[in-house]
Amino acid sequence: MRKDLGLILAVLAGLVLAFWSEQPPRPLAPDAPATVFSAGRAMADVTQMAARPHPTGSPANAAVRDYLVGRMTALGLNPQVQSAAGVRRVDRYPGPETFVLGGQVQNIVGVLPGRDRAAPALAIMAHYDSVPGSPGAADDAAGVASALEIVRLLKLQGTPARDVIVLITDGEEGGLLGAQAFFDQHPLAKRIGYLLNMETRGGGGRVQMFQTAANNGQDVDLLARGARHPLASSLTVFIYKKMPNDTDFTVSDKAGVQGLNYAFIGRQFDYHSPTSTPANLSQGALQHMGEEVLGVARLAAFEPSLPGRGPDKTYSNIGPWLVAYPPMVGWGLLAVAAGLLGWAVARARKAGTFVLMDVAQGLGAGLYLIAASVTFLRLARRATGAGFGFIEQRHLLAQAVRWEVALALVAFGVMTYAAASLGRGRGRFAAAGLAFAAGLACSAFGGWDPVGLGAGIAAAVAAFLSFARPAGVPGAWTGGLALALLAAIGMQAAAPTTAFLFAWPILLASALAAATGLGAGKSPWRLPILIVGGALGLAWILPYGHALYLGLDLPELLTIAIWLSALVLWPLIQSDGDSPRPRALAIGLLAAGFIAVAVVRFAPVWSERHPQTSVVQFVIDHDAAKAWRVSTSPKLDPWSAQALGPAKPALRELPPLTRKPAWATPAPMIDGSAPAISRTVGPDGRQGLSLQGPGARVAFIRLRANAPLADVRLAGQPVTILDQPGRWTVIRWVGADQVTLDWTTKSPHGALEVQTGWLTDGWPAGAAPLPPRPKTIAPFDLSDSRVDLAHTRLEW
């Protein structure tokens, strides 16, 4: 009973500490002292910018631009508007098509002059445009408002050592277009020696410094000195490099500028959503953003020199401290952990509590824990019935706390079941059968799932081999730690900046093992040491699990947090001998977890605060003289089906508006100007294409040539496209109703197929109005708009 109580105390203390560590600071009011960052003051700017959606090229975005010019003028930054075309070819999309993002943007650039005007400058960057349909209070009015408050404080401190460039970009949501235009074309781009970027992917949570440029050793040193309550790790930098996500920092990094990238990602339901309003923005997150960036900005602005390039460092925060060291130190930490574990084994053997066979069983139990965690977490995700995708996942994001609790119950259930089965023995058939059944059940939701079945089979095999006889805690814990130590050595060899994630918990667990005789010592301090050590380990591990939960819709990755938690809790969770209580507790936790999953699946979640999304458009094909009401939603909700009209919706191809078929019903034609497509020939022999959609804000263009084109320029900017005959190029253009393309060709004859779709914001006046939306349904992204299609073939 004492061990059970100790486990409860350790888990509760770890949860409390982890929860406390994840809370952003208290926001300061507008009347806070003028020398400190105040979220209350920054909120005044957020409220002005996020009064309504303001995508690039919209009148609302022009109003935000004018407001920011006024604010920056009042701060003495002498702002200038850079009106330019930004063009980016994007190669990360799969498939046979080439993708280009472009648009007409208006960046706002101001300068706080420094003492040495020729020194490399510090840039503070954020973007002011929002996605269509979202006010963008977090993404990225929060970043812009933070930048303004930060530069006010820098100015209050005195004249900085170098210029501070305030770069407020446009077109980030359209594809990093403003940043691309600035670093390609603006003369100040060459003067930037360091850059701090602020972004968000949600509406709350603590701010994380999640990205650096390569060779970040001195960047990490700067962060450690300037951060107040840092949240950062070299693991996130490593993972982010492998992800397809981008921010404006991607462009500055590619341009060779060092710096740090910050974001908060809590309350993800509000990301790119109509609910991203000032009222729903966490002012604590805004306070944390400002405080963290301000601390680093002060050092970068006022110190004699900016950070240079240095070898990458391994780093992570422990509470309010950032611990950083050269990656090679990781080998030393693993050696110390191995030494402590060896000493613990020697003590246990001397005490007669160590059985070698138990080590093999403990290693097998670790493998079971990994495979079973993947199986049960995958089953839980599929059992929710929510599809995979940005829109489909919103059903889970609307009940994010409930869903995370469900996963936590399943996770602790798997952990305690593995430990109970190992300690009691004689449970290999039950454990193997349960894992195999869970693996099979994965295919009952959403179709055949070989991954879930494979993990279930692997768990069943591990259970059959490991749970045949009772194992003692000393040997079993040794086997689990040995398995984790092998994994950490592999990480240290393959990706040394990530190995701390395993090395630190292993070091803690090995120290606990050495201090407690592998959990079986006779000291009266054994249980208190295990409780305190387990709680501290959980307090550090669980925030990483929470970050994985927030960052990726892959609950299977939580297996890492489960495995690491088991390392520091194992002596408390492994059952003693024939006690049935731990296994009954494990089954109860798993049952509670899947009951919570059922609630997640069937509970009504849509409300005015968390509305369901709808995307409805009126599409006109001018060549075919036909019109449709269209929805690009994966599944039609009842309101969207009603909005499409009395006819039964059917899936229809509508290039270039959509890559996949969309739901459509025929509609009466309405009046309106057709898009114009014309070919031009310049005096130098260059051929060109002029495309225009009167009054439109977004263009979707699809092109294919039967002869290779060279020196292609989109709106005057060079871009490598149409050099392979027969290959489609897809262009998404924002911010203007006209775009030009010109090129040269060595072929005297050729043809260019052109498909265009021009989007105009707002439901067309000539169409039958949409039915009133319930408060539980909201327009999303490009909804409630008109799209004019035109197609042609040009020959020469």
C-alpha cells in the first residue's frame, strides 16, 4: 500500500509541477510601468488590427497597413511601404505538378536608428495579413503588437548600438510573399545581421523559441542570457527542419541571416479560424511573447556585437533555466548514467536482490510498452471517428482538453499494465491477447490499418516472451534502463542534439537506482527518494508529451513520453508478486480512457465558441456558360447541403480551383465580366501572357506548354517553371486582379494551355442568397465568395 500511495503522490506532484510550468505569465495591465512589456498595451493594437479578417489585397488589409504606418510614425521609425511582387516556387508538394505562390504585397519597413548606422542591423519581424475568414488576433496581430511594444521599450532605453529594423510583412499567409519580396528586392535586406521573428499557431500557451539558423551555438548563448522564462530545445529545431511547415523565418534563413523564431501553439482550434478574435486571444501568451523576445532584443540591439556562427549546441530548459552544452558532452552524460546503473547493479547483487533473468524480462517489457503504446494510442485516435487533416481534426481541437485527458488515461493504463504483468507473471496470454485484439481493432475504424496490426502483433510477441514468470524490480528496472540507454546511444550517434530527451531521464533514473538499490534497498529514504525523483522526472517529461500532442496529430508519438515516464516511475508502478491490484488498476485506466474516447466521438462539440466550418462558393465557368454552387469541405454538414440548393450534390472536377473533386450543384448563371486571357509579343521577341479578373483578389492559374520555355518571369520576378513540356504548373496569386507572365523560347511553334480561376470576396449579388447560418456554423477560409473560371489555348 505504501508503494501505491507513493505512485499516486509522485504522479500527482508531477502533474501539478508540469501544469504549473506550462502556464504563461500573468498579463500586465495597460497602466503597468512604462519600462516593462505590457500585454494590456499591446492588446490595443491587436484590437485595431483584428477587428475583421484582412487578407492580402483586401480593403481591410489596407486599413490595417495605414494604421500601422501611423503607429510606427508615432514611434519615430519613419516607416516606408514597400509595394512589390513576391514570388516563390514551392517544391515540397508531392505529385507531378510544379507549384508557385505569388502576389502583390505591401510590406511596412521602419528603422530605429542606432549609434553605428553602418553596423549590421537587428530586425524584428512579424506579419500583418490574416487568412481569409479569420481576424487573425493571434496569427499574427499578436506578433505585430509585440514588435511595436518591444521597439517602444528599446527606444525608451536609449540609442541602440545598431539600427533596429522593424519589418512588418504582408502576404505571409499567401506563401511568405512579403518576406520573399523584402529579401529579394529591398536594399535594407543586405544590412540585417540578426533577426527575431514572431509567429503563432493557436491562441494561447507559452511562447517557444522553436527554430534557429544552422550553427546556432552563439544564438543559444544569447537566448540563455536574454530569456526570462525560456521554453526552447534543440529537439524542436531538429524536428521542425523535417516538417513541411514554413514561416517568414524560412526566407530570412535561406538568405543567410541568423536569428531566432518564436511562436505559441496552444488553443489550436482558433488557428486560421473565425474565432481568432481579440476576446479569445490569451493575454498571458501575448505577455510571454513580449517578455521573451524583448530580453533577447535588448541584448542584440545594445551589445557591441551580434552573435556569430558557432557549432550547434544541445539545449533544453529545466524549469526557468536553459541548459546548453556541446553535443559531445552527451557522450559523457550517457557514460555517467551507465556508471551509476552499473554501481546500482553491483549493490543489488551484493544485497542478493538482483536476478539476471529479470533483466531480459525487463528489456522485453520495455519493448512491450513501446509497441502496446503505439497500438492503443493509434486505436484511440482512429476510434474518435475524426478524419486526418486540418479541417477534419477540428472535431478534436474543439474538445482539446477532453481528448488529451483520454489519451493520458490510455497512456497510464498501458504503462501500469506492462509493469503489473511483469511483476506478477503468468499474464502473458492475457497481455498478448489484449495487444493483438487492439491491433485488430485499429482496422475497425477508417479501414485496414497494417501499422496498428503490426504494432499489436509486436506487443503480443513481447508479452508472450516477457511475462511468463514474475520478475523482481531490480532486474526489471535494469533491463528497461538498458534498453533506453541503447536508444539514447543511437540518438547520440545519429542526431546528437536530440539525445538529451533520453539522456536526461536516464541519468535521473540511474541516479535514483543507485540511491535506492535499484528500488529494493532497505533505507527508510528509499520511497521518498523515488517519489521526489519520479515527480521531478514527470514534471520535465510531461511538457514534452504535451508539446507532441499540440504540435502533431500523431498520438502514437506520445509513446516517447510514456516510455520515459516509465523509466523514472518503474519501481513505484511494478507490482510485487501475486498482488492483483496493479493489473486491475491498469484495466480500469484503459477502460476509463476508452470511455473518454467514446465521449470525444459522440459528444456534441459545435457551439458559438467552437463552430463547425463551412466553405461555400459560387463558381461560374464562362467558357461552358454554366454555374454551380460548390463546397470544398470534405464532408457536407446539413447547412452546407442546404446552401448548395435543392439538387443532390455531386463531386465535380473544377480546375484550377481545386486539386480534388468538390461538392457541386447546378445554379442559374449570373451577370459578370469574364476573366481576360491574352498573349503579347515584345519588341525583343519575348512572349507574354496577361491575365485579368476584374475586381478579384485571388487567382488560381494552371499552365502547361508543349515546348520548353526559358527565362520565365512572373510579374517581373524570375521563376523556374514551364521548362518541361507537358508538365502542369499551378500558380496561386493573391493581392491583385491582374498578373503577367513572360518568357523566351527557342521553338518557333508551340502552345500553352491556360486554366484560370479568379476569386472575388463576398457572395455575388446576382445569386440567390445563402440561407442564414446557425451560430454553431461559421464561414471558413475562402467561403462565401465568387469564382470565375476561364480556359484557353494559345499558340505561336
